[in-house]
Amino acid sequence: MVLVMAITATLVHSGHNRLRYLLSTLSTGADTGVITTTGAATPDILTDLGTNQGPVMLLAKAFTQGYGKYAPGALTQAKSRALWLSDRIGSQNPSTEDAALAGLDIVPTALCRLTPRTGVSDAWFVDANVDGPGHPTINVASVAVSDGDTPATCELDIYVGDTIGD
């Protein structure tokens, strides 16, 4: 039996430098979910941060306010990965540095950490992407983590390291 449904992301904690979501699925096959940054209903980073103004909020506003050397407006998948996963491919070697990632080594970026809690497997994944207009998104996926009767769960922490406070 293979159930196909979206992963449910429930906000567990919202701080200035960290968000925590509880991911849950009943799917026995592959399953996906998306956390947006548009100000839509939860799960959405701008909405879920509420009045918390910290490094995570600055990252979430990259589309409207820009961030570092990124001008406001549509981002690419590479820029979204650089912001949310601290993926700076090429930035350690200036001769091959991707122009889209230039300058991000001097501003804080986020990390996403998955901590499996229950289920039959630890096959949870996180990536960053963009939606149609270019807003950054955090995409989560699982493969065969539930037996179909009992939900599999995993915690997703989105945080900016080396910052003061939570």
C-alpha cells in the first residue's frame, strides 16, 4: 500500500535565530512538503516568525529587501541554497566562484538540520529552491519512513549559527 500525500509541517518553536517544525507523514513511499517565504499561511517563514526580528527574518525578506549583495527581486535556486543551506559552492576558490554567490562569505546564512524522531527509516531530506515568482522555499522530502498506520516524524531546525540568543 502506497499513500501519496504532502508532508505536514507544524511550527513547534519560533525564535529570533531559529525556527523548528515537526514534519509528519503517513506515506509509505515518497512524500514532499514545502515551507514558503511569501507571508502566506503557515508553514511560511515570514508568517511563523511573527514579530521576531533577527537573522532568519532578514533571510526571509531577501525577495523584498535583498540580502548581502543580492538585490531585491526574484532569486535563483543557487541563491536560495546559498541563503538557506549555506551552500557556497565555488566561493572557496575565487577563480571558479559563481557570480551569483559572490559576497555571501561575509554575511550570515542559515543551516537546516533534520532530526528523525519516529518511523521505520531515517530517509528524510531537505533542499532549498524557489517558487514561480522567485521567492525562496525550503523543500522537505521523505522516502519510506512510515508503515502507513503510524506517522513518521522528524524535526526540521532552520537557524543561523554563531548568533546570540534563540
